[in-house]
Amino acid sequence: MSKLAVHGGEKVRSRKFPAYLTVGDEEKNAAARVIDSGVLSRFLGTWHEDFFGGPEVKAFEAEWAEYFQIKHAIAVNSATSGLLLCCWIRRHRPR
């Protein structure tokens, strides 16, 4: 069995991967639209109609759910929050 490059084996790649831009004009325009509206999320950390966020957050969640053909999608503020939410859901879901 051959060694991995990290352990002194032969490298598979000799050049770095090319840069890949994941943010284009569509994303820039969407972000500018939200910023220009003055309402970034409209989230209130208390039981209120805005507990689930404003119109842009709700539309974003609906588009993701439709794209992935699932019932619900939940927007969070970071990847860490998303991972913690997944762990909480996994532990507390009905069996």
C-alpha cells in the first residue's frame, strides 16, 4: 500500500486548484437589495410574528425548500449555528 503525501508519499497534484468565485452579480444584487431595504432579517428573539424573520428571510427559506424538494428550510446566521441546530434536531426529534 502506498503512503499518503502527508506521510511522505507522492503528491497527486503539483499545482494549486484554480480560484473559484462563488459570488457573482446575482448575489451582489440580492445583498444590495436587502441592505437598501434597511431590514436585514427583522428577527425578534421573542414570541412575535417577526420571530421567524422578515420577508427576505422567509423567501430565502422557501426557495431553498423548493430547490431541494423538502418541506422546510431554516436560515441561520452561521455554519456553526447550522451544525448545532442539526445536532439538536437529531437528538430531540420524535422516534
